[in-house]
Amino acid sequence: MNAPSRPTSGPSRSRWEAVAGVLTVLLAAAWLARLVPQALAARLQTDECFHAYVSRWIAQHGRLPVRIDAFYHGFAYAYPPLYHLLGAAAFRVAGLNGFLLVNVAVGALLLAELARGVARLRDAAAARWAVALAIATPFLAMHLVRMYVEALTALLGVAVALRLAALWRAPRTRDALVAGAIVGLAIDAKLSAIVLLPLIGALALAQAARRRPHGARAFALALVAALAVAAPLLVRNAVLWGSPIYPVFGRDVNAWLMMLNDRTFTPRPGALYGEVLRRLGPATLAALLVGLAGSVRARRFGPEHGVVVVGLAFVLLGPLQPLLEARHLLPVIVTLAAMSAVMLADVVRDARARRVVDALALVAALVAIVRLHDFRAGLDEPREMDAAFAAIRADVPPAERVLAVETYDTAWYTGRPADWPIPFGQSDPPVEMFRSGDPDTVLAALRRHGLRWVFLSDDDGDPVFTGASWPASFCRALHALESQDRVEDAWEADGMSLVRIPR
């Protein structure tokens, strides 16, 4: 479908465009500036510690690891490496502070990509609205100060969506190659992005069915470019771990642990849908509904509507993917914001109405900046863990492993290898001690796995083993062993203890 004609311009409109553009840039700069101190003050927790550790390791060694000795008695490094490569570069340039600012820098690139891509797809007004909607999305802001990969996947996901939509409208060889390369990078950042490959193939077939050979050729080229960029990761996984899409079809997957993780970490469909709806934010949700309603009324549809349909399908089908959480759909959320701006610009044609939308978008962004709260308050490593980590550093010899739920945190803050049973990437998961409450069995299992230290962060435990917590049966068995003087407390405080297992 041809792009709709743009509103006529004039001197007054040009002045307004210039002012609105400057205000949008200033708001973007203020938004990023407010996030920088939060990022720099972060006390890394859980997966953040994993990403920091691997990024630092790559920076120190100049290559990707095969197995990481600090985690799980040798953790298979099959993680898509793009975020860690960026983190390694940041470590080399500015140490830990450089790593802490990677996602803020990614956020700046994301705003730039929104402005460029939406302006190309529609016009400058739509680009301003897309940037403002992104700023008005607290979920995005949180992930710019949270050292997870989601900020990077959001950037790449938005870039893919905008470029594929533009390619559908005007197929060009160079644009096809660039779009395909970005898809490959998206796979190198998060393996779930591999779903984009069949999607591009379907777009090529759709263009062929519409007898648009140039379009079919462009999407076929994009598919080839995507495969070429992603191939090194997929081949590496196939050679080292037995499956290009590892852990799926991996040789070392523990079915019981995978089932526990799926049950523990996969939200119910209703909970996932509600969380995504809440994370969209009122500004994007309003723009999306108005844009869709206007398009239906005008019977005007373009590739942006196709992107919205695909994005909503990803959300609806999300519960079919184990372990998928709302944060994994951040690329979809930001893409919906971008396409909402495109649809809105398509149906709001009157110059005065556009100024009203401009004002509303700027106000929404300004309110979000003013109300920006401390996201790190709910993300940081709790201060009460400091004493436990200090005790581990003092008592545990450097080469000896610690059994700990907080595996990544323990290894990062203490420099001691940490272990825990996980569904894949681990040749011999230490699970026997969690499947029996018998003290003799627990002690024998700990010794068999060479675990002489247990950081028990919850003395009572949960009723059953979930894969992500101490089971009460294990805690009772360990306390029974302590009362029999067969194990001993090296440190204890605030319901936590460091238990030593004699040889």
C-alpha cells in the first residue's frame, strides 16, 4: 500500500516543528541524564552478576569462554554473546562503571533509532511522538538501569520492526541486507529472536504471492544476511553442545529440573497478559487504541498494522514458551509504542490536531521524567547480604565451591565458585540432597559433589523443592547433622548461615 500523503507544510508549521523537535531532544537528554546516576550506583544482583562476571572475563581473556568455572561446577557458555561483548568493551574502556552504563548508552541508541526509523516510515511528527512514548514507558527506563540483556533486545527488536516495515513499502537491496544483519544480531543477543527467521521467510512468500518480485527478492536477501550473521553462534552451539538452539535438544538437559523451572518461573497466561498490559503504560496504550480505531474508521492499513498484529500475536502466544516473562516482551512493548505513533500520524492529519498530540506527547514524557523513581531500590543486592559474603570470603578457601541459591551473587561478591542444580549447562547437577530429607543421604550427596560449604540463606526453607529455593527437608536434615556435630556452622546471622562439611 502506498504511504499516505503528508500534511501540507507552511512557515507557521515549520516553526512549530522546529520547537517541538528541540523540546523532544531536550526531554530525551534529561531522561537519560536522570538514569545515569541510578545505573552508576547499582549494587548488582542475580543475573546482573552473571552478565558482569562474563563481560569482565571476556575483557580479561580476549575470547569467549567455553565453560565458566565460577558457576555450577563448570557452566556451559552457550549464552548469546552480543551483550557480553559490549560489556567486555565497556569494561576495557572504563571498568565496572563502563559496564554499568552500557544499557543507558543502548537507550540513547534506541531513541535515535526510533526517531530515524519512524520518520522514514511516516514523518517527523510521528518520530517525535514515538520518542516521547518511549520516554513515558517506565518499564523501558527500568531496564536501562538494570544490567540485563532486555535493553539491547529492545533496541534490536525495534530496529528490525521498523526496517522490515520500510522494506515492505520500498524494497531495496541495501536496506534488505542491513535489516537481515540486524536480525542476525538480535539472535546473537537473545536466541528467542530466531523466530524472526521464519517470519522473514513468510514475508518473502507473501511478496511473491502478490507478484512483487523485487519485494520477494529483498526479503530473501534479508533472510540470507540474518543467517550469515547468526551462523557462528548457531554452529558453535551445535558443535559444543549438540544443538544450534541449545538448550533445546541439548545433550545435558535435565528433564526433572527443567520441569521444576518451568513450573516455578513460567507465569500463567492471565498474569502474563495483565503484566504486559500494565507495562505498556497509559500513554502507549491510549496511542495504540486511538491509532487502531482511526485506521479502522478510515480503512487505511499499512505495514505498521502488520507489525502490530505480529507483536500482539507474540504476546498472546507467549505462554507457549517456557520461562517467558513480561521483561522478555520489552521489544514488543517498545515496538508497539513506535507503531502507535505511526498509526496516529496517519489518522491525525489536521495541523491543529497534530499540535495537540505534540503537546500531549511532550507532557507525557515530561511527567514521566519528573515522576521517575529509584528503580534500583527494588533491584539492588540487599545490604544484609554483605555480612554473609564477607564471612564466605573470610572462611572459604578460594578454590572451594559454595552451594548457594544466590549462585551468581555469591561468585561475584566473594570470588568463590558457587554451585546449584540447574536444568542445563551442568554435567552433574547436585540434586540428590534435595530429593531426600534423610541426613545421611544429604551428607553423602554433598560429599559426592565435593561441596564442603553451604550458604544457607533461609534456615526454614520452602515446603517443596522448586529449583529456586531451599526445601524444608534439606534444611531439617542439615540442622540434624549440626546437632550430631557432623557438620558445623562457620557463621550465622539473621536467619542465614555458612555451614562447613568436614572431609
